[in-house]
Amino acid sequence: MVIVVGLALVGLTARYVQARFLLGPAEPTHLAQKERYLASLPEVSPTAPSFVVIFFDDLGYGDLSSYGNRLIDTPAIDLAAEEGLRMTSFYSASSVCTPSRAALLTGRYPPRTLTDRHVYFPDDSLIGTGRRMLGWANELPRDEITLAEALGEAGYATAMVGKWHLGGRPGHHPVDFGFQSWFGVLYSNDMVPLDLYRGREVIHEDLRSPGLFGSGERDEARPLGPGGIDQRELTERYTDESIAFLEANRERPFFLYLAHTFPHVPHYASKGHAGESEGGVYGDVVEDLDRSTGAILAALDRLGLAETTAVFITSDNGADYNGSPGPLRGRKGEILEGGQRVPMIVRWPGRVAARSESHEPAMNTDLFPTLLSLAGLPLPTDREIDGRDLTALLEGRAGSPHEPLYFFPVLDSLPGAVRSGPFKYLRSTGDLGRDRSHLSRVDRDEEGHELSKLHPEEAVRLEAALEEMRSQVEANPRGWLP
């Protein structure tokens, strides 16, 4: 009884603090510039390419059989790699959900989009309240420009299916950032409430108690109880919604962003395939995702859209609970390779060569400029776009356009590591008792050996580049340009 009363008082206190003392969404200082840019975009040709981005949640570098997993079978994704490009040095822009998703949709590093302080939480939770008390954002600022907004303004059909995790307040949902339709959830599947939306309408309200922190369902073996979404059905429902969108928009250019809920914890396998994978429950979940990917690729083939549609298959960050980082050091939440290096497969028959492979460094920030370039659209000029156009790399005509790439710790606004060519320099390893800088060759050894004495010129060069970037971000965190 005492505990119940205590939690109730905490809830009341949180709501009082929110009403009285908390900061609201960030002031959109570049909203006018955004509106001018969107209004200036030309109408795209009816023959412009279409785009499908399949974005897994917490899928590790080593979770696919095409990336070396020997327990989990992913034949559909492996076939996509055979039919296109498999990238081995592709990174998410962060090692956690929110900043990585913002980076993909805007082409910008985490501090630019105010997603540089871990992940967003429901406003009514203790953590969501704490974020606002600290002055941290809890939703994507309205003056950020997303791929959906730019492509939609230029005539694309745009749809999002799946997990948003870029804010829950009205005015900050997917349909407020250029997606003409949305079917999915606002937050990670361990957060409560986990309502299911279609557009602005809640079509399945989560009736479970959110508890103190708004996050409690950490394991499929200990679910929170009835009243929530049946997560065993989510992957299949996302797949059906995605295919319906493809069928409805086959006659025009489209952009489909399928942001899967899984394999984030808790893990729920589909009813029809539970217990089939040698990788256990986690393997079941990943193999469900593989079947989903196969169904979407098959739909593109059936509709005659394969050669006009570029498909990108990747993950928001490295492996978490039960997932595999493969040979990489580190996991989700770290700027080590295992936290941010992820699978990336690009399938586009006729434009991207089959059975091709790239070891060149690239990042999910690159999707924003790449897709706009392929659509024949200009980039905004009032803000730093940290991504680079990968078109020549995808077509095998050039190497990486990056020099260099930066990595941001999840609780820091300033970069903590930099990669240039084969070398990666960490300002700090974070290891207790051995907290020091670290230079490694990530093309030959996954951050296992410190090489500063062997390559002192690289250590000096990359340390200087990192410090210069830290200074730039400190002086202009949002990256606004004159």
C-alpha cells in the first residue's frame, strides 16, 4: 500500500512539475528557412526512382547469415545482398535509437537535431519529466527537414510504417514531418504506453500501467500483463501495411520508411514461427524480419517495381541483448565498432551491381543527400548536412565521399571518436582504470590493439580533426549556416 501511494505521489508530482516548470519543445528558429526551402522544390519527374528504407531496431552487425551468423537463417536478406551491394563499413550515426533515426531522416549529426542526449521518453514518465527539467529536448524540433517532407513536397507518395521515437507531443508525430500516412508506434516496445496509431488516430490504446519510469517490459519471459498490443503480430502487420502502400502507389514515385519494432527487447516471435530458429527466441524474431523483407521484395518484383526502386536494408544501431556484434568490439550504447557499425544492403537491379561489396566507410546520415540527389532535388543551404551523396559509391564508380566520419557518445553533445580511411581514433575508451585515447586500424583489427606509437602521424592528425569538430559543434551545435 505504501509503495502504491508513493508511486501515485510521484506521478502527481511529475505532472505538477511538467505544468509549472518544464520547458516545452525547442523554439523553431529556422522554420521560415525550412518553409522557403520546401516551397522552392521542383516537381519530380513521374519516372523518378522510388525508395524503400527497411530499418531494423538493434539488429547487430553479426545477426544476419550474410554477415556471418551461423545460428540465424536469413535467406531473403542474403538474397538481396546477392542481388545488390553488401557494405561492411556502414555506420549508424548513434549507438541508440532516437539520434540514429533523426540522422537518417535529416542527414545531420545528433547535436544538430537535439537528439544528442540518449533517447526520448513519454512525457508523462519520470525520465521524460527529467529530460525537460534538465532542458533537454524530448521531440524532434519543428525546423528540422526530413526526407519525407522534401520528397513529399516534390510529388512523392510518402509513408511510414513502424516505430517513430522522435517525439510524442501533438505536432511532432510522423504525419507532422511529411509522412502522408503512418501506421505504427511512437516509442520502443519496452516503453509504456505503447499505443498503436493510424495517422493521428489511436487504434489500439495501451491500457497497462506505465509505472514509475515509463519503461518496464524488459524480457518476453516477464511481460507486463494484458491490455497492450499483441507484439507477436507487429512484424506481420507492418509488412501487410507496407505492401498495401506499394500496391496503392505503383504508378508514381514513392518513399516507404519501414522502421521495424524488432529485434529491440522484449522479443516476441510470430505465432506461426515461434521455436523454429536455432538462434532461440531472438533468432525467431530476426527470421520473422527476414520473412517480412522477403515479402516486400517479392511485392516489388510482382508489381514490376524492382528496377525503379532502390531498397536500403540496415539497422539503427549495434547489437543489444541477445544480439551479435560479430567480430566487432562493443555493443549498443557505445561508440566502439559494435555499437555503431551495422549491416547495410542496397538492392536496385540495373543501377547497383549484383554480388558487389564495399568496404568504404559510410553512415546513415548519407541517405538524406543520396535520396534527394537521386530524385533530382537540391539540398537545403541554411544548415549543415553532415551526410554525403553515395550515388557514385553505390554504382561502383567511386570510394567513400567522407573525410572523416564522427561518432557521438550517447550522453555527450560533442564527438568522442573519428574515423578516416582505415584508422579510427577514440578520444577516450571509457575503460575503468585504463581510460585513454586509442588509435586502431578497423580494416584489419576491430579496435583490439592501440597503435598510436606505430602510427604517430595518424594519431596526431585524427586527434586534431576530432578537436576541431568538437570546437565547431560547441560553437554552433545546431549547425545553422548564414
